[in-house]
Amino acid sequence: PEPSPLPLRSRRGLLGFGVQEKEQLREALTDPLGCPPCGPETSEDVGPISALSYGLVLERAWLRKQLHNGGAIRIPTVSFSPGNVTTTAMEEFGAYIRKVFPRVFSSSFVHHEVVGGFSHLFTVHGSDPLLQPYMLLAHLDVVPASDEGWEVPPFSGQERDGFLYGRGTLDDKNAAMGILQALEFLLKRNYKPIRSFYIAIGHDEEVSGRDGARKIASKLESAGVRLSFLSDEGLAVLDGVMKGIERPVALVGTTEKGSITLTLTVQSVPGHSSFPPKETSIGILAAAVSRLEQNPLPSLFGKGPELATFEQLATQVLELVRATIADDRVKISVQEAFNPLPVSPYDEDSFGFQVIRHTIHEIFSEVGAVAPGVCIGNTDSRHYLNLTKNIYRFSPIWLKAEDLSRIHGLNERISLEMYERGVQFYLHLIQNSDTPELPKAHKSLHEL
Ligand SMILES: CCCCCCCC/C=C\CCCCCCCC(=O)N[C@@H](CCCCN)C(=O)O
Ligand SMILES: [Zn+2]
Ligand SMILES: [Zn+2]
């Protein structure tokens, strides 16, 4: 038998369960039928009851198994280049989420489809068709990693000192699994959303999103879908990263940088290696690359995220590269380029920004302020520009300065506590989005 429905969201929200609700949770904890498919085996597995979110205590042992205990991190879903991705691993990932999130795949109001071969689009039908749907975005692919330099092999999914190590723990399997886990949990508790939403999990974000996000976006666009807002990976809770600010701050990316990928080519006269020219094509090219490295593009810090500024500077990029290389023998061609993204609204009336800000304050209560920022990486969200102007890039992760090099780098890791908070973030975000009213804006700059 299914456990009785819990009042997941009362007037007090998840943070303030009443005595009766707590009692129900206690019962569910000790009732094996009330537990999710793979845990917890004993109440000891669950650990002390967290004051932060009582409901998630139930899930603790379960979610540890989902993300790190072999599961998602051990499947090497690497993207190498557009069209060159590890298809077998991606299929395995699809099979894995079907296995560990059975309710997501069997619920009568969740529709699932595979797009572009390996990406996943879930449509969660809410009860009020008048509320505009929103979208939660993540990606399942990761950048390559070899064992060299890692404390534990990057695809072994091992835990050390409370941290789960592995490629994808911060970018972006934490989000892909966290979103599905939050939905599985809600479905298990017989939650029925009021506002419809989409979950899109791309399979080639790290190499352009051409076959995943782009196809999902055009499919939805053809169906006339418009989104209330879109939440994607991006900036994060930053602790000790912003100089001069003591308390941790959460930055939500309301825009993201533009990007240009160039090909540099040098052609020289062929000849025998025993008569090498004074300068070889490799030497010329290496010198060009070195000059670019010595002369990075100017920092825009302090100039503000105004779209016009970025647009004008971006059309200058090619000229700067040409002038820096200053060698006509090096031919430059553009492989791919796009301008910085439009700035999403972040005023008090912006539902998407405010609901995300409110949820950040609920889950990361240590944060002194939630502010808009420029996302310094690129994300799949740029493919959804025709569906909404409200795109917000925030990864529910906590980064210290020393952690920044772990993203796409060595020893990527997430603490188990932060992964749990990520699930809580999505759990709250889904429920907070169910209201047509704006959450009350937090103004906490004075606390910094
Ligand atoms: C207001 C700026 C403050 C800067 C503080 C630094 C904060 C760092 C926090 C988070 C790291 C940003 C990571 C953003 C997500 C990146 C997603 C990603 O890896 N995208 C790839 C896409 C590649 C697409 C093919 N060209 C990337 O950008 O490399
Ligand atoms: Zn990512
Ligand atoms: Zn990435």
C-alpha cells in the first residue's frame, strides 16, 4: 500500500511541519513499505533529524544511493565534440533513471520522451491549465576526465570524508538527479502540481547542445509552448569568492557570456625535414597561441551587464585576436560564435527570479544576499530564448574559492550534505512555483 499523502506544503511550508505531520513522517520512517525502493534499511541509516527539512530525512539514505553509490557518477556519459558523444553510456543513463525513479516514469500525469537520441523531456501536467508552465533544465553529459591527478578515479563514484568525488558531481549530474529525485519524492507523497512544468535533461550541453537542448526547444516552440521562467545551472552560492564580502552570497545568472570558437591555420611550403625552414608552421602557430595567452581579452568586470555594451564588445573579439596574433600567415576562421545572452528581468515583479531567490533563502539560509550576476560559462538555456525571456542560471551548490578549479578540473566533488540541499532546493522550487503570487522579496544586503 502507498503511504498516506503527506501535507507537503502547508501554510508554513516544508520547513515547519506540525506535530501530526512529524508523527506521520516518523511512521513512514519505520514502515518499510513507506520507504522508497532502495532504502533506508534502518532508521539509523537516516541519521539525526535535520531541522532544515524534516521531509527529506526520509530520503537521506535513498538519495545517497541514487547519486553516488555506484549510480549516476559511474556511468561515463562523456561528450567529446558535437556529434561525438558516448552513446552507450548515455543509453545506460536512460536505463538507470528509469530504474531508480519508477514513479516519474509511471505517473499518469508525467509524460516522458527521448529527444535527439539521448536527451530526456518530461512534461508534468499541473491541475491549473491557466498557469503558464515553467522549466527545470539540467544535463547528463560531462567533460572528459582521465584518472591522472585525481584522488579517486573520476568515474568510480567513491565517497571520502563526506564528499562524493567524480566527474559530474558539480556539473551537472547533481542537478539532473536532484530534479528527478525531488519529483520522485513528491510523486511518492501523492503530490499533484498545480502549475505544469517541464524537465529537460540534455545530453550534449558540454559540446553545444545542438542535438539535445536545441531539438527540445524547437519541438516545444513548434507546439506553441511559452514558459513562465526557466531555471538552469550557472552561478552558485559563493563563499569567500567575492572579495570584500564576508557572508556567502548567492548569484543567479540573469545573462551569460557570449562565445566564439576560432580555427587558426598556418600553411607553409612543404619540404624535407633535413632542411627545416627557420620558422615552421607549428612554430608560427605556437607563437600565435602564446601571444593570445599572454594577452587575454579585456575584463568586463565593473562595466555592468548591459546588453549593448556586451554586443559592441563581442563584435570586436575577432579584431582583437587578429591584432594580438599580428601575423598574416595565421589564418583565422570562425567555427561558432554567439553574442552574450539578453538580460533576464530581476525586479520585484519577476516571478521566476523572485521564486528562485525565495527558494535560495529557504534552503541556503546562511546566505546574506541573492543577487543577479553574469554567468561566466555557457549553458543549454541559450537554446530556449524563443520560449521565455525569464532565464535564470543558478546551480544549488556551495563553492569556496578552492572549489572553482574543480569544475571541469581535477577532483570535482560535492559534499553529501550539499547534494541533499540541492534536492531540497528543487523540491521547494517546484512547490513554490505552484502559486500565482510572487514570494515576498528578501532584502538582506544589510546582513552582509
Ligand atoms: C559575477 C561574476 C562572479 C564570478 C564568480 C565566479 C563564480 C563561479 C561559479 C560558477 C562557475 C560557473 C560555471 C557555469 C556553468 C558552466 C556550464 C558549462 O560548463 N558550460 C560549458 C559549455 C560549453 C559549450 C561549448 N562551447 C562551458 O562554458 O565551457
Ligand atoms: Zn554544466
Ligand atoms: Zn560543464
